[in-house]
Amino acid sequence: MPDLLLELFSEEIPARMQKRASEDLSRLVGEGLTEAGCTFDRVEAHATPRRLVLSIEGLPASQPDVREERKGPRTDAPEKAIEGFLRSAGVTLEQCEEQVDKKKGAYYVALIETKGRPTEAIIAELVPEVIRKFPWPKSMRWGTGTLRWVRPLHSILCLFGGQVVEFEVDGISSCDHTFGHRFMSNGEPIVVSGFEDYGMQLETSFVMLEPETRAAVIAEQAASLAAQGRLELIEDAALTQETAGLVEWPVVLMGGFDESFLALPSEVIITSIKSHQKCFSLRDPQTGKLANRFMLVSNLLAVDRGDKIVQGNERVIAARLSDAKFFWDRDLKMSLEDRLPALKNITFHARLGTQAERVERIVSLAGEMAERMGVDVAVAQKAARLCKTDLVSGMVGEFPELQGLMGSYYAKAEGLETDVADALATHYKPQGPSDEVPTNKVAQTVALADKLDTLACFWAIGETPTGSKDPFALRRAALGVIRIILEGDLKLPLLQILKPHLAGPLERRIEAEPGYVKQLIAKYLDDDADGAKAEENWDKGRREECLAREVVGVSANLLEFFADRMKVYLRDLGARHDLIDAVFSLGDQDDLLKIVRRVDALGIFLDSEDGQNLLAGYKRAANILAAEEKKGTKVETEVDEKLFDGSEEEAMFAALKTAENDGVVAVSEENFEGAMAALAQLRAPVDAFFDAVMVNAEDEKVRANRLALLGRIRAATLQVADFSKISG
């Protein structure tokens, strides 16, 4: 079967766009061929800075022929109706068959045979359409043409079965040749016959087609060069991938900078040379300290072994580090406290005020949690007050990714408490599922305050995540809260913390948004006689009542969001989703640590024989109760011992009372293992009850009493979890 080779050769494609572009090219061409009926065996996409490449193996020479049957009018239909059908189907009467339906009688069926088009013709239509509609994040036009591409497109290589597929896009005709490395090849066209030949000829023209190959070469050369200098490369997978997208023939070189720059924080040096020059940093393996050397990735095997390239990079890096030193020295002249007024000039969010106002909220939250966590309130609030001050420093203005960390350095330079400096450095953590959480208790309070304020404020103004959209990273903030609480073993009642904190942002919204006031009036004063009466009552004092009810509603909605994120987090750790649902279904579960302990205890219990048997007994009882309640039967809560008819009922009732009492005590002490042990006492009496007792007795009173016993089984299990949510 013939193969397709497509190359789109252009000026340099930004490294960050290459992977997505190669995937889009594969998807769009593959979907187009499949839709046309041209299936294939294998597709591969590749990208270098100057080309997108697609190779598809196992395509048919043409589309399959299509035979279609189209039902027409009855054979005795008017002549004009038959003629119209023949015209629309493009057939003659001789090309139709007569078929008979028992109800409708004889009718015509047109047999339409469409011969498959050559695959080459389909490609000639498909590829130009894909190029013209290609979904670049950013594109440009050049010259007098109308085509939009990420950078000027120079040539289109398109071969099918070794032959050129002829088409034209904005004056660029398809061809059978490509070009090698911008500097190291001779610049002459390279004529190819297929993908294997294409890859080999590019290799001899100093082009590595595979991004993974270029990345591996960079990593290998850098490690070898570092070892020669008795240094160690500070690995950076993202930078490796980025540099692999900047070169077609990677050559790693080593340069250096003045040792005096090592007085700067190491993160500043690493960030500066990475962001400005895409260079790697090195450290001394003996001391672990940063070395005054760096690695760069050149796109040229220079005749002078790269000396001039290194010298050029050294000059630029020296200038960049001089800038960084200037910012560092200037920033140290002002204390963090002195920077606080400048936060009034930075908007946090148009509807939520400035960073200064936000800091006030974080300080309040940090103080409350510090009291609950046994942390020095004054230290926690001091750290919270200073946590955003480095946003107005020169260094963070230059390198925003260093926010928090620079605040820590400035705090240490001022001689502030170690706990304060640690909190400033880590209060943004964790910023992802693999990021570490703060371990310092003061840092935990500030990190929690920062994230909870963000969540509460955006919930207050209705800016919540929808579908895949989460512009304010609220899912990440919630996961950060969950991880800090669970990994820090912290007991914090979220509803008690969030409710008073929500009042401020909601008040602000009431003052700023007349439309929001109307929403609250319609929502909470709909029992008033009419709209005018409702607005009058709002002004007369029911505003505070509405605000209080809105706080309850918003906090409940936010707690549901925490529950969803908690489920995702626990499932990733291997917890059963049905056990998580069983615990969350109890309602008002805002102590995340308690939830996890309850889920863990429930899982251990249900893995035991007692747990499995009790679950089976519960489900049997629940099914009977559900059937009766569906009929409208009211299940009583009180049990009359005088109506017992046998020792099994007596034994189960006695076990129930013991389990209920022991369970209440155990749950109140958060001894969930003890609560499960209390439930385990029910296993044998419940088994014996169902073996010996008929619930649907003829005597209505006896029957109602036995249903009440089953209701008590259901109620006893609800002390620890909603067993109806548990599978099995």
C-alpha cells in the first residue's frame, strides 16, 4: 500500500507551539482521510524548529467503491413523480429494481454505484484545506499573500507512493524536495522519494527530525561536559524540551560568569540565565553550591569549537546578572514593612479590591487558624501581613516566578524570624499535585489563609470553575488546602472558618452591584406581597437576614466543591469512590482529616468478614424498608418489646441498643475504628433475625414493629456512613 509523506517547511516555529502543531497536523489529516474512507495502518508526526512532518503508512490507492440503494416511489405512481426521483438519484429506470412491500405494494429502488476516487486526489484537496485552516494560537501574513501561518511558509513537500501530489497553496506549489540545516547544509534542495529516504538525507544535512532524539542528545552532551569540568548539571526537563525545540542539530557548550555574581541568591541566577538565554546552571557536587558556569545549546557545530558563541552568551549573561544585582541591591535598601503601602496600588481583582485589602483578609484568617493550630498568633499574622510585599520589589517585577521566594530572602536579610521567612517562601505551595506542602506550622497557616481567601472571595462574586475552565486556578487552590490539612494532620472545621470570612466580600458585592441586590431580594424575600414590599423590607432591616442566608448558601456550595476535589484526591490515593460517597452523604462534613479517618476505618471494616456480612444484612433490611416506604408505609422509630415473638428479635434489639450507644460515644471521640467495632456486634444478631423471623407478619402491629427494628439497623449504620452508597 502507498505511503504519504508531508512536510511543511517554514521559518522558525516557536518551541512552545511545536508539539501541539504536530499533533494537530496528524489529527486533521488523519480525520480527513478517515472521513473520506481512506483508512491507514500507522501515522507519525514530527517537528523541528523549521518543519512539521507527517508520515502515514498503509493508505489505499483509492477510496472504496460505494453502492447505495435509494428507495423511490411506488411503481404505479404518477409519471412526473417517477421522473423526479430518477433525476434526483441520477439514474435511469433501467438502473432501478422493483421491490414489493406487503402493505405499500411494489416500489422502485435506485441502485447508485459511486466509484472511489484516487487517494491522491483526496490528498490534493485535503492538505490545502488543512493548511489554510490550521489552528495556530498565533499566526501571521507576509508579503502580498493571504495565507496565515505561524511564520512564513516556504515549501510544501507532499509525496504519495513516491510521487508528488500536485496542488498549490497561496502560490506555493507542492514538491518532492526539502532543505537541510540553515547554516551547516549547502543550502541546495534535497530531493526525496519517501519517509525513510527523507530521514536519512536530513540526518546527513545536520537535521535531527525527532524532538526526543534532540532532547536526549542535549542531556547526554551536557552531562558529559559537566563531568569533564567536575561539575554537576542542574537538571531541568522543561528547559531541555524547550531547547530541543530551538535547534535542529544541538551542540552543547559551556561558558562562565564572574564569580562575584554568586553573592546573588542562587534562584535568581538560575532563573535569569534560563529565562533570558535558555541556559542550564551547574553546581559543585562537593559543596552543593551553584558554580559560576553555565551550559548553552547551540544550533551550530562551529569551526572555532563554539568559542565566539560562548563569548557572546557570556556577555549577555553578564549584563543580565548585572541587572539582577542592581535589583537585589536596591531591594535590600527597603524593608518589607515599608513596602506595604505600595500594595494599595496593585489590583487583586476588579471586584475584590487591591492586594492591600486582600492582605488584611489573609491576616485575619491566619490569626484565626493560628489559634486553632496552636501557633503563635502574632508571628503567623506578621508573616501573613508581609507575604505579598515582594510583589512590589524590583526583582519580582523582573522575575514574577520568584515571588514568595524573594520575600523570604529579604526577610532573612532583615533578620526577621525564621518562621516568617519560611512562610513567605512556601505560602504559595503546593502549586501542583507533585509539589511539596509547607511543613512549618506558621507557613501552613499563611498558605491556608492565602488559598482559603482566594476560594471564598471568588465564590462570593460567583466566579467559580465551569467545565474545563478555571482561569483563577481555584481547583488547584482547593487541592492545596486539602493536601496541607491532610499531610499536616490538621483539624480545621472549614465551615466555621469560611462563613464569617464570606461576609466581607458579599457585603462589598452588595454595595457595588445593584443587580446582585435584586437577586438577593428575589431569592430570599419572595414571600413578601410584591416587589415594592420586598424592597421596602430590604431597607427596613431584612438586608442582614438575606446576607446571613447568602453566607450559608455560598459556604455550602463551596463545601460541595471541596467534597468533589476531596473525592478526586482520595481516589488518586486508591480509596474506593463508594466509601467516599458514603461518608460525604452524611452531610456537614467539613473536617477533612475526620473524613479521611472515617473512610479509612470504613474500608478496613468492610474488608473483614463481619463488615461484608453486616453490609449484606443492611442491604436486605434497606430493600425491605424501601419497598414498604414506596407503598406509603410509615416506618416507626420506636420499638415495642412487648410485641417480640422469639429470642432473635430480643437479641437483635439488645444488640442494636448497645451498638447505638457505643457508636455515638465512639464517633463523638472520633474513634472510628471503635464505631466500626460497635457495628460489628450487629452481624450475628442480624443474621439470626433474618434466618428465623418473617418481617411481613399477618399481625399489622407485629409487622410494623419488625419494620421499626429494620429502621433502627439503618439508623445505627448512619452514625458512621451511608451504607446505601456502598457497592457490594
